[in-house]
Amino acid sequence: MVVLYLTACIVIPTPWTKDEISKEDISVITPGLSIKDDVLKKFDEPDVIWEIGDKERVFVYKWERLRAVWAIAGGYSATGGGISTDEALLILFDETDHVKMIKKGTKSGFESYGDFLNRCLNENKE
Amino acid sequence: MARKARRFVPLATHYLILVTLLSGCVTMNLPSAKDYELIYSGKRSIVLLRISCEIDGKPYEVFRHFVGDDDIGFALGGFETGGELLRKIPKFISSETRKDGWLYFLLEPGYHYLAVQPPRWGDVWSYENSFKSAPLWRLDIPPQTGIVYAGTLHIPGIRQKMLFGGISIKSFITDSIVVRNDEEAARKIAGDFFPELQPFKTVLMVKHEGPIILKTPKKE
């Protein structure tokens, strides 16, 4: 019981993102008109290039959204960390390097990155 | 009933402690029936690799101890991790092949990225992070391939003298790491231990720089 009384837990909401791509940034890319060079000029090299079969490929730009920081302290020791979500911008190109689709997505904590990429792409096709 | 429960709890605790202690130990880990199902359905391939290490120009047996990754650490990233490298304990086929540096992973078709690091001498967090800055080797696993030989990673290392005698690896000479081809030996291991897995292909890993490329087959 004494140990419980001496333990403290704190969660501080911290809406903070690193390298997020905004809606305004995305609005300059138009599916069907923009090409790969336009994307590279605007967003630079992607974090990941996903090749689907021989013809299509997706540029993935990743960033992290920090939701909160937490800390637990008890006695003479303490530990802490961050609660964050992975977000990404996916840009799908056709075989002629024209933008076919552009989509922002948030990865759920319960899915793998592969499932997240597949979900983002399929949601847009539906 | 209560007496039975009283006896069960300490027994279960001992069992859990034993499992935890043994989880880091090396086992000769041939694929299970479930693994074979995944291989036959084309969802996974056995990816055979060899690590050959040398210190001061002399061959050094890299898997000497009973703990899975005590002389070399592995991390792999692929489509499922979005290219992010995660620590992976290798599997071994037999004690003889292990002595020669052979190991295998069970991987999906597509690109995978491998990073290796010398044994951990500092804290766990720094060690885990060190894989992110390590050179990357790209493995290309073709679809519908039972067994893939991805090459022999030849790693020159710098000697670390141990307190009670003997040596270990302090660091790798990363610029001198090369991929060698031991296809004949790999074919022999595949024939001896996995004769039912076909086809056998050799696709040597390549050093990778630049953005991570992930590859998946087109879904019909």
C-alpha cells in the first residue's frame, strides 16, 4: 500500500508533429496531371518507394504525431515515454509516372505497416 | 480444489521462469508443419544465409555460444514493417551447419533489408538504435520459391580481448564487408535438409543505399 501511495503517473497531451505534410502542400498535386518530377520537386525523395507488380509504384512520406508524453515515478526511480501515431502520405503513380492517387492516412496501433499501406490504397479505390 | 490450485501456481511460476530463461538460447530450429504450409502456399520462403567472420585475417567462428545472437546481432525490415528494421533471432539447421556460419530466416516474397551488428557491449537502447545507422543489405525473395540462398556475408572484425581469456568481436570493419557466393555448399544443405522444397534459387543480397524500396506482387 505504501508503495502505491508513493507512485505517481502523469500524462501530458502534446499535439506535436515532425515533418507533417499539410493539406495545402498536397493541394498542388493533381491526380492525372502532376508527374513524378512535380512530386519530387515539392516533397523531395520519399522515405519508402513501394513497387506494386511491374507497373505501379507508390511514394510513401512518413511522419509521426506525438499525442502525449507520460511518466511514472515511484520512490527513487522514474520512467517515461511518448504516445504517438504513425501517419503517411501515399502517392500512387501509373506506368507513365503520372499521379494516379494521393492520400493521407493514419496507421492504427493494431495493424502492421504492410496492412496500413494496403488499407490506404484500397480505401481510395472503393 | 484449493489444494490443487496451491500446487499449480508455484509449478506454473517455475515453468514460466524456465521458459523465460531458455527463450534466448539457441535451438536447432527446423521449419514446423505450419511453416511448411506457408512455404507450399507461396507465402514464405526459406532464406539461407552464411556469415563468415575473420579477426586479424584469421577465421573466427561467429556462432560459438549458446545464446542466439551473442556474437552478431541481426535486424530485418520489409513490407510488413514499412522498411523499419526490427531485431530478429536467426534460426539454425544443425550444430554442424551452425558452426560453419549457416542460418536461415522464413521470409515473404519481396524485398527485405538486413543489418548486422557486433555483439552488444553497452546498453540495450543504444544497441537497438545502432542498427538504424548500420549498412543495409537488400534481399530479393522471388515469389513461389521454396528456398533462396541470399549469399555469404563476409565480415572482418576488430578483436575484443575478454577479461578471462579468449576473444570476441569489438566492432565490424563495415567498409570491408562483402557478399560471397557459396552456392554449391548452399545447394548441398538444401538437398540434405530440405529436399522437398523446390525450386532452389540463388539471389545474392546487394548493398543498399537511398530510399527503402518495398516490393509486392500485383493483387488480381
